[in-house]
Amino acid sequence: MSGMLHIRHLAPILVVVLTAGAAAYGLRWLQQQPCTRLVTRNMIQTDSASIHRLAMPADSTFKAAIVADRVRRHPWVRWSTATCYPTGALHLNIEERVPVLLVIDEAGHSAHFIDPGGFMMPLTGHSTFDVPLLRGLSEPYHPIKPVSHPEVRALAQALARVEAGTKQLLSEFMVTHAGIALYTVTAANGTPVEVWLGREDFALRLQRFRFFWEQHMVRHPWQSFDLIDLRFKGQIVTREAST
């Protein structure tokens, strides 16, 4: 009698053990199944066909780490991660680059974008970006290397940090022998204004330009300038426009 009672107590335990073992085996089997389908997420500017070409394996099986690494070579992709699920689908998550400058070539045509890291992205046929223009950059486009020009890279980094109110005043930059120059127009009469930014401290100098704009050009619209020099610490050198 006691033996049968002992077996009766062991039976539920045995069922639990067998069930857990079967579940573990099933989970292990699912995890070992290859990923044969690609599911992409967060693609807006990135061309899906080019992403699939980069991700496509030599055989029919996707490897998560390899796919994520290869997709990062796309000029519009800042970062990517990939996860292979037991359903056989490889989920590819993409973080796209955000343009801060639009490069204009010597012929006056739009050439490519530049992001805060200095990386260059080709134009897209379905989206536009309200970013300042950049002229005078002779460096050719490269899909996976950032711009080597130090002032342009510093400017791109600064543009990612300036406030929206400051960005509204920025229309066009020029690479010159003396560094970076900004060109904009006054709101009152449309007079063009040249702003010398130099070679460094672009975020600070753009902020100083906004303060000067609000204190002088907005409050005193009858006073116009054709040159604002922000290269000197502690002072702003200006030249009034000739009438």
C-alpha cells in the first residue's frame, strides 16, 4: 500500500519533468532553425532593394551578425542590428543617418548630403530635407568614408547641436581659404549678409550670430550689414551695408 502511494506521488513529478524536457527540446530545435526570410524595419530614406542586395547570403540562410555588419556599409545606414527568430524570419532594424548639409557642386547642382559625423549620403528621389547648402567643397563623394575636410566635419557636428531657432537663420555655407563663411539674407529687405565663422567653435559662433540677429537686425531693421565677423573672442566685427 505504501509502495503504491509512493508511486502515486512520483507520477506528477515525472509528468512535470517530461513536459519540461520536451519543452526545452522543442525550444532548442526552434532556435536551431535557420532564418530564410528578411524583415526590415525603420527604413525611410534607405532604398530597400539595395539593402536586400547587401543582406542577401550566398546560400538561402541569413546569419544575423553578418547581415547587420554588411548593411552598415550602406551610405544611409548609421547603425543596424539583426535578430534571427524561431519563425525563420530575420528582423533587421535600421537607424538611418540624418542630413545636416546639402553639398552643391561646381555646376550648381545638388550633389549629396552630409550627416553630423561627416558621412556622405546620396540624394533620394522621394524626400527633401530643409538643411543649409554647402558650396566650395572640392572633395569627391565617397559612400563609406566621412569627409576629410576638418572645418566641414566640425561644422556638421555643430549643426546637430544648434537650436531650431538658430537653424532657421542658416541658408548657405561656403568653404573659403579663411575657413567657413555663412550667407543669409535679412528678413526686412532681403539684403544678403556674409558671416565669417572661421575654423572652430562653430556651435558657439552660430549662437552668437543668432543673438546678434535678434538684438540688432530684428529690433533695428533700418540698420543693415553686409559683413559680420565672428572669429574674434569677446567681440563681433561688422560692416554696415552701403546705401
